[in-house]
Amino acid sequence: MKTIIEPFRIKSVEPIRMTTRAEREAKLHDAHYNLFALHSDDVLIDLLTDSGTGAMSAEQWAAVMRGDESYAGSPSYYRFRDSVQELMSFEHIIPTHQGRAAEAILMSIYGGAGKHIPNNTHFDTTRGNIEASGAEAYDLVIAEGKDPSSLHPFKGNMDLERLEAFLNEYGDSVPIVMLTITNNAGGGQPVSLGNIQAVAELAHRFGKPFIIDGCRFSENAYFIKQREEGQQDRSIKDIVRDCFRVADGMTMSAKKDAFGNIGGWIAFNDDSVAEQARVRLIQTEGFPTYGGLAGRDLEALAQGLHEIIDEDYLKYRIRTNEYIIEKLDALGIPVVKPAGGHAVFVDAKRWLPHIDPLSYPAHTVACRLYEIGGIRSCEIGTVMFGRQTDGSEKPAAMELVRLAFPRRTYTQSHADYVVEAFELLDKEKDSLKGFRIAKEPKMMRHFTCQFAPLDD
């Protein structure tokens, strides 16, 4: 059959409150044009993030009832640990309440003033935790990863020549080498197994621990199976294990590829590093066998890790994004190609060339998309990455609008509605004028800053 259907049936539903355009315009005005500030029940289709917003399965809800809430030594922790180690064979698995908590613990060990930390592309909370420690974050993705129209199959790859030059230049001030799979800030683009192994070899040659940010590891493994030579006949599970086999540690937001509504972990092989992490965990998160999570959450994650490597699910998951990208491309709306794993990314810089990057074209698109269709998306551009550590501002490499699809949540009719909203927006785009920031915090401003339209 040509039609790829959702590999599940819907057992429970939650209502969507329908709103008018006039209502949405008023809501956005009251939120100072920051989509994060909207009430979620004023959103029709919420594509702000795929983090913690997916639907849990019947088996996960059943597992919730097994949750043991003992403060220390809960059997729920050991089921969770074993499920992680079945895919990622690290010696020490330390739960946290979500991924950014794992990043904060990682930076309490490896961060600090004068440190330089490379990645393919650091995402917002990773960069925020690095900079909060006093260290500097560097992005070394391949050139194709900065070209939305490039059809390179692994646009998330680290530029190995630049990484080697970086390690030679900064030497002892580089505490770790990081790699994000998939590369969220670069359009959800995957990293090849060959590149993962080459980055690990280079890091180890220079005596640096290699740390993977594994939030979307299963989607990345599916792309490896589909696109990398010699991987087609292998299971997703085996590919995942090979990805992490060469790493010294990892951070994880289990709100992505573990089907969790909350949760995360940090993992290491080194005993002394793990001990430092556990001490920090106790100070900030909780005892090492619950790490800020309820036992029921640990049970849901343990079950979710078994479900996430199902190839029928992954085929449907990736096809959702491909379907929308094909429709938008047919309308002449520029998108990041090829399709990423968790989201559709619209290239606002190419679509709205009349808006200067410092007037935030991607944010402008996101706001009008909400007004037209009640669809909440997320800017991945100058608002998120433009403010520099010295206080200056410069345009980001790309101006993207991310539509991140929650797992097992929306149907094809929702996807068609999104495409229709873009078709209407395309007729209005030339009249859009951009925004200025009226108020912002010192770090990670996109979450809480306030905007004003330039035509005010």
C-alpha cells in the first residue's frame, strides 16, 4: 500500500477549543507577541515543541500503575536503568527531571571560565548552561548544515577538519567534545554513524571525553538505516547501540525519544565523573535512584524506550514531516530539505527577504501563522541565537520556523490544516513588517522576552 497510516488507534481524546482570528490576534497582543506566553487552550494545533507533548501508549499508562515511590532503591529505577542500558551500554545511568538538568550537571563538572566546548550545533538550553558556567559554546556543523536547500543526507554531521583545528587551537581548554543527534537547531538533520565514530576517534586522540546529546537518538538511527551505506539490513536497536558504544557519556531529554511527558538522564562510564554527577544531583534534583522523577515516570520511560525503536512507528513519524514538506514545496514555500525527524522547518530568510534578520523574519512568520490558523510554532533564528555574550546582536546563520510535531498526537487532517494555513499566509507575506524586542532577560531571551510590531 502507498498510504502510510498511523500505526496506532486512538483510545482517548482531548478537545481542541476553536477560536476566531480576531480572538487570536487579541491573545497574541496580550502575550506581547511571544508565543511561549500564550495559554495552551488558546492554541488549536500546538507545534511549539515535541518535548514532553506526545501521547503515551496504553502499555505506558499500565506501567504508571506499577510505579514505586520509594525515596531510595525503588524497583522502578532499576527497570528504567535496565531499559536505558539495553540501548546505551553506559555503566552509570543517573535520572534527572529533564534534559536541561542533565546539561546543568554536565557543566558543573566540565564547564567554567576559559573553557571552550564544541558541538555540531548547541541547542538553546545546552548553550545556556555552557554560558552560565562561564564557558564558551562553538558550533562546527558541516557547511551543508547551514544551507537549507542542500540535499546532503547527513546535514547534522560535525565538520571533522574544523574540529581537529579547534582541538589544536584550544588544547587543554577544551574539556569535552559534544555531538547532538539529531541536530535540532540545524533543521532536525541527522548525523551519520560514520561521523559519530570519527568524532569519537578524534576526541579520544586528543584525550577528550566524547559526550552525545541523544534526545532524538531513535529518529537519528532510522535515518542511518535509510541513508547510510551498509546499514539497510540492520535493526534500529543495533544501530542505536553502535552510536553510543563509542561515547564516554550522554545527556538526554526523555521528553523526546523516550515517549515521556517528563524526565531525562545523564550517563557516564567513568566512575569518578559519575560520582561527581551524583553529588550534584543530590544537591539539585534528588536521590540518585529517582533524580527528581516519580517512580511512575520512570516506569513510563522504561516502557517508552521499548516502543521508540519500532520501525513502523518511525516510518510513520518521518513520513509526516515529508508529507508536509512536499505540500509546502509545491506551494513555493521554502523549507529545509531533506525532511528532518521531529519537525518541519520553514526558511523564513528566503521566504521574507524584505525583512531584515534583526527584525526577526522567522518570528514574524510564527506570529502570523498563529493569527491565521491558531498554530503555535517556534522561531529558530536570531531571536534565539542572535544575542552574543558581549551583549551585541548579530543575525543567526539561518532564520527558521520550526513546526515540531508531538509524537502520536495529530492526524493527517491536522497536517492538511497546517498546509492550508501556510497557503493563506503566503498571500499576506509581503505585507509583514517584522518586530523589535521591547524587553528581554540576560539569557535565553526567546522564552520570556516581549516584542512590539515594527508598524506600531
